[in-house]
Amino acid sequence: MIDFLLDALDADPGRLAIADKAGAWTSADVKAAITRLGALIDAAGPVAGRVVSLEAEYGLEAVAAFLALTARSAIIVPLSQAARAHHESFLETAQVEVRVTCDETAPPRVAHTGRTAAHPIYDILKTRGTPGLVLFSSGSTGAPKAAVHDLERLLRKFKVKKRAFRTIVFLQLDHIGGVNTLLYTLSNAGAIIVPSDRSPAGVCRAIAEHKGELLPTSPTFLNLLLISGAIPQHDLSSLRLITYGTEPMPASTLTRVAEVFPTVKLQQTYGSTEIGILRSESRGQDSLWVRVGGEGFETKVVDGRLWVRAESAMLGYLNAPSPFSEDGFYDTGDLVEVDGEWLRILGRKSDVINVGGSKVHPAEVESTLLMMEGVDDAAVSGEPNALTGHIVTATVRLSTGETLAAFKGRMRAFCKDRLESYKVPARVRLAEGPLYSERFKRMR
């Protein structure tokens, strides 16, 4: 199942494969860790077809355990520290039978929970004899859903060789983007660079120290990076590619990123927990238009919403009805504009604000607010209103120290010639904390 990944490690045993908090590890070190973790897992009993949680942060042992479990056809449930508050409910929902824990407090360990998993979707994987992957959605629009993938199908596309990068790890293994980063980097004999922390300074240090070439991240983090002051303090000349996804990119943020990194290619990505990551191509450095699809994916737009049919699509949810149409298409819920084969992602339909019959996309308003001096971050949403149905509200984080009343006046003047009147926030609040989740995705 993972022979092609092992072959990539064998091709150059001495090259850097992983750099984490504990040290820098060669391909030979990774192979040895896979063997070591595999022996630990085997000592606790067979795991083929069994549901196994992998409670770990990105690093040598987490990667080795993930690959060892994949090779043994386990059904893997990755759980990161960021989701610690949900671990017990996730373990119960996924019906986890075995727990594999890799952390800094003790050597890796394996424990049986006493559960016996029984779900029709798991039966499909057991019949096929293929490894599985259970990923939980962020739960931004309700309780987190548990999506079950046939991991063998996700692995297929990585057998085609691409360019090798020294890649900064941004998303953890409990996110489809984190899994995609791992499989792409290993299959192409690249290097996985794990920052000491995911602050702008921590990411910049990792790029400078290990000559990072690829930074896959989110628009929210890129905005934090721009205002952090960390960029000029580090040598980031090794960067070749920045990819961004998980949420709509504010046009103003993209323009600033292109100005700050003129020699770095910027590429929008697209995907979801349910269908995996599609191949993508941006129309230009500072363009929000993107072409998505590629082998194994079909797309269509119906009533302005993007639908995708994918060979790598999940088998289904453990705790929710199937979201697929009879012909296998998945309604992403994303509204798009179309220009031939190019798409512009406007945002989730559920985020659209209806003001007296006129539609407002939060990302457009956020982009305008982020252009204002002293606005470090902004999140826009709708609130019910007796006259117009909804009004536009904004929560902003300021660095100016001005009063809310002073900011409101300045905001209205700034937005007057940039937004239609119904798009200008009617209510404004000052943020008391971060406006993003642990996955650096804007919270509205």
C-alpha cells in the first residue's frame, strides 16, 4: 500500500526528510521509525480493519505511526492537540478500538479501549481490505461530522511524481490539507518542516532555518503574517511557492502578499474534508480566479453553486446522512462566479447576508475593511433586522487605540466610495480575542 512512499525514502537515505522540535531526520531515520512504531503496534495485536486513533502532533513519530498504521490497513482517526476539548466525543463517535499516542511526555504507547466498532461504512473498508481515514469537520455550522475515506483512494494520485519541495507543515494530520501535505511531500522525496509553533515568527524561523520552499496556509494566517513584523526579520529568500485555501481570500490581502513576495508564486487551492484536494491553477499572481479539477475530479456549477464528483470522495459520514446526489456529485455549498473554465470563489451560501433582498458576501466587506490603516483583522456576518431582514455587522481588531465611535466614523468615510451603502457595516464591535479558529480559519 505504501511501497511507493518507502521507495522514495530509499532513493536517498541521507537526505533531510523531516525537521521537527526534536531534531532533523533523514530518510533512513524515517524508515527506522516506521519499523519501530510498527513493532510497537504489532505487539498490542492486529489492527487490520480496526479503528485506531492517532493522537499526535506533526513530527517524526506521528508520521511514522501514520504510515505504519496505513501499511497494516487500520482505520486511522488522527486527533491533534488543538481539538483536545473534543477528543472524548470524537473517540466515541468514531468507535475507536485502539489508541496510539505520540507526545512529548512519554514514549509512544498503544492502548485498547474495550470498544468494538460496528458501522456499515467500516464494513466496506474491511471487505476491501484497505486502510481508512476518519476526519472530523470543523463544526463551524453545527456539530462536527465524521467523514470516512478509503485511504487507498487518497493515495492513488500521489503515485504520479511531481516537484519536490521543502514544505512547511501548517495544518495537522486531522485536516485533509495536513494529510495532503504529508503524502505529497513524502511521495516526491521532499522534506517536511515542522515549525516550533504556528505563530508568524515561528513559521518564518522554520523557513529561514531549513530553507523552506513551500508554505501551504490560509488567507487568515497570511494576513497575520503581513501585520506581524516578522517578515523582514528573517531570511525568506528560499520560498518558491505559497498556496492558500480553506476560506475565500480577501482581494486586499492577496494584493499585499504579492507585493511583499514578488518572486514567490501564489496559488489558490481548493478542496474539502468530503472530497479531498483538487488540482488547481491560479490565473495570475494577484488573481482570485482559479481553475480546479484534474484527473479524478469533475465539476459543475448549478444555480451559482459549485458541485464536485471525485474518485477520492469519502465513503460517507458516521454521524450524518450522505451529502451526495444520486449521480455522485457533492454540493460544496460554495457560491462561485464563472468565466469560461475559471472560477471565483465568493464564499459559503450559508454566509451570505440578505439585506432587503440584496446579497452581501462577507469576504468582500472584510477585504475592504482590511485595507484601512490600523485594521489588523475583521470578521463580517449578518444579524436579524425587522426592517431589512438582516444588517451587516463587523467585528474588528484595531491597532490604532481609537475609540469605537471614532473608528465607525472613519470606516463610513472610507467605505463610502468603495462599497454600496447596504454593504457598509451598520453595527461594529471591537474584538476581544482572535477572530480565527485553531486552524487559522476566519470565525464569523
